Amino acid sequence: MSSAITGTQDEDRSSYTKEESRAIRRRSLRLLGSLVRPLKAQIALAAIVLVISTALQVAGPILISIGLDRALPAVLERADWMPTFMIGGIYLLAGAVAAAMIAWYVIIAAKLTQAVLLDLRKRIFLHTQRLSLEFHESYTSGRIISRQTSDLDSIKELLDGGLNELVSGVLFGLFTFIALCVWDWQSGLILAIGGVPLFFLMRWFYSRSQLVYRESRVISAKVIVQFVETMTGIRAVKAFRKEPRNDVTFQKIAGDYRDVNRRSMLLFGTFEPGLMGVAALVLGIVVLWGGIRVSEGALTVGVLLSAVLYVRNFFAPMQEIAMFLNSYQSATAALEKVSGVLEEVPTVPDPEKPVDLWESRGHIEFDEVTFGYNGEKTILPNFSLDIPAGQTIALVGTTGAGKSTLAKLISRFYDPSIGTVTLDGVDLRNLHPKDLRRAIVMVTQEAYLFSGTVADNIALGKPDASLDEIRAAARAVGADEFISSLPDGYRTDVNKRGGRVSAGQRQLISFARAFLADPAVLILDEATASLDIPSERLIQDALQTLLKDRTAIIIAHRLSTVAIADRVLVMEHGKIIEDDTPDALISGTGKFAQLHAAWQQTLV
């Protein structure tokens, strides 16, 4: 079972309980901590550099105050320029060092950001690749792409600029307030009082933006999912003239995305004038009270000017902090989703103490197996089956009878809820993953080809295979002729998802791939469905040789494929209702005989 909260809730945080929300925050913090922990030394260096640069920047108004109150009178009264040169030199030196420190901090921060993002990107890819088939069948491709693209972009935006703005803004504001209190405590008190409405304004903005930006992330993911699914299934879209319906759906989602972005802009448009109003009020009071004290001789003009500068400087980073809140809300929602994926655990875990099986004979046995997807409706109830090594089994039955489920359990894409599936007496759950993948290979109806050459795709199960071995495998399944006729033969790039070859040719390449892997158990799940009749006959001729001395499970609706089987199993509702040789079942009066008779009529 997964340890993360997934499904619909993964896209809609509003459905979370308080306890679930706290669990998600803890999960996100754990992920963030694991990302920054190896970078503690660089983070400490960045903090030191930032503190020094901020302190040097804050010293500016004090130096100006000293220059006005002490250096300037020395020039006017005694024509003594030395204090002026000293103050000016110190000011320039502080500015130059602060600029150098800021540049150094930007470089360190950029390196830290890229290190975190690289680590996170690799984690997402490696982890999602390791997750079981159950996860990928329930988690849409658009959502996975969203994790690697828009979500990581949001986190990058936070680390690249938002976090820098927050840390530097908070430090600058804190140092400015301390300096003001030290230099003129009364102006500092006025600023502290003005901080009360500022606190409530920031709190209001934070709570409102939190809701808006979470909603924005949800709708953003929906936009990506809709676009990816439409483009991925573009053939079906055009075949069924679904463009108008897709247009309406996408316009609705895009309109929702526009509306939530409008609300976010309106929110910030309300916050910024409020911030300017608080800043103007505090600054006005400081100038008024400072002017009164200057007129009474209780305060110098230089100190008043430095107080005014400090108040202005204090409010300047508040807008940057507000911008950070924008990035923070978006990045927090993204981090929650990414951490959710990384918290998923394989439902088919690797064994802690794997059993090695260097040479498999191919004996498969189901021992009282019960299985249902996601713990829901039972597909195989108390199912038992013995497939001797080297036997070719054909599975026949109506859609939903459990044939493909049987194949997935043998391939260990899923584990049974109850009972065991064994290979040569070893429970598949205890078998070493490398031995399992080497011993059992499945060829499905979806003959997926990866970007690269034809030879690369055939050698997928045996990467070190020579070109002669690849050719031999292709020749065995009847694929050599059409591959040799391609522009570059075996070096032809198949293009995206095998777009340069037909569906039947893709299937032949997948057959060659499986045969080159030379498994002890070969599963063909509707693997001839994309082939035309001549190609299917060619495959059948090759299969009789290639399946010899190999355990084979053939799932097919075309009963012509069943003829090469040693044994036919007819399944219905997860149970075997007939089990015999093809000839014996055809001559009988059972389900298979009826299916065979109906198939014969279609050939007339």
C-alpha cells in the first residue's frame, strides 16, 4: 500500500482534513530537509556572506548622518576636509564590499539552487521508474509530466529568486530596525507601532494567497493533463471527430485558469496599495515628530535624515517579501505533489533476501491465488494452475475473464492478494529481480518502440548483443526482410514511438526483441492482434520453432494462433472451465468448440 495521499486528493488539497494537511506539510519538510542536508556547508557560507553584505548596506544612513552632523560643520567652520574624506571613503568602501558580497552570494545561491533541482529531478525520474505497474496505470502521464516540468519550475522560481528575496528582505528589515532603534529610539518606536497594521496586512495577504495559489496549481495541472492526453491520443481524437468537444473542455479549463490568475492579481493589487499606505503613514509621523524635535534642538538634521532613510528602507523589501509569498504558495503546492510521488512505495517490492535462480526451467504454478486490482472486485478467486516447463499454453475466453491478469501475475507486475505464484518452486516475491526479468518476458499488443535505431530496440533485452545476433532474432520472426528494406536497415531511427514503421512491423520488432532475450517463459498477450494474416502465418511458423523447449503462455482472440499450443485453457470469470488439447476441445461441445465454430464461420 502507498504511504502517500494520492488519487483525487493529490490534485485537490481542499479535500484534506487538518490531520492530512499536517502530514503533508511534514512530508514536504522531510523532502526539503533531505535535499539541503548535504549542502549544509554551502548554506552556512551563503548565510555568512549575506549577513555581512546586509550589515554593510544598513550602515549607509548612519554614515550619511555622521557626515551631515560632524563632517560638514568641520568643513564650514574650520575648512577641515579630513572628516569628509574619511566618511566618504568608508561609505565607498562599505558599498564596494557589500556589492562584492552580494555578487558572491548570488553565485553561491545559484549553485545551491541547481544542486537541489538536479537532485530532485533525478529522484523523481528514478523513483517513478521503480514504482510498480499499479501506480502507472492509475497515475496519468500528464500528472507525471507536470511533476517534472511545471512543479519543478515553481520550486526553481522559489529557490532562484523568492527565497533570496525573503532571506535578504527579512535580514535587511531586521538590521534596519535595530540600527534605527540604536540611532534614534523614538523613531524606532514609531516604526514598531506601525508594524502592527503591517503584520495584519501581511497575515491577510498570506492566508488569501495560500488559497488562490493552491487552486492555481490544481487548475494548472488540469491544463497540462488535458493537453497531453489530447495530443497523445490525437489519432482517436481525429478518428471520432472529438475536436469540438475537446475545444469546449479545454476552453473551460483555460477559462478557469485565467479566472484564478485574475484573482491572484487582484489580491496583490489590493495588498500593494495597503503596504504603501502604511509606509506613508509611518514615514509621515517620523518626519513630523522628528521635525518638532529638530526645531527644539533635541535632534540633529543628520539623525532625522537617517531615520527617514531607515523607515523607507524598512518598507522597501516588504514588497519583495510579498512577491516571495506568491512564489512560496506556488512552490509549496508543487513540493507537496512532488513529495507525494516520492513517498509512494512499490506495491511489488524487491525481496529483502532474494533467491538466485541462475538457470530457469520455466515451471509455473499458481497455488490457491486470489487477486483483485486495488483490493476491489476479485478477478481470480482461489485460482490454482500448474504449467509444466516447456509447455505451450493458450488462454482463451471473453474479455474480462482474467487472461491478462494471469499474465501480469506471472510477470510479477502485480502480487497476489492471497496464495503464491512460483517459478521452478520459488515464490516470485522471493526471486531476485534480475533473474525474474531474465527468465520471464512478456510481449503485449502495444508494441512500444523507444527513440533510437531498430537494432537498439531489438537489443533492449540483451544490450550487449552483436549485430549478427540481432539479425538472427529478426530473421527468426520474419522481420529481417522489411528491416533490411528500410533506408538505413538496422540503423534506421524508428522515430518517436516507432512512427516510421507500421503497427504490424512494430510488433515484429517486439517479437525479435523478446526472442533475442531468450527467456525461459514467454508470454504473448494479444501479441498478434496488430498483424495481418500473412504476417500472422509467418509468425506462427517461427513460433513453432522458437517456442520449442520453452514455457509459453499465449493469450489470443484469434483462434488460429491457438493451434500451435500444447494445451488450451478456457477461462470465464477468473476460473478455468475447460482444459485440454486444441483438437480435443474442438471435437467436443464445450465453450471452446462454440468459439471455434463461430470463428470458422467468419472465414467463409
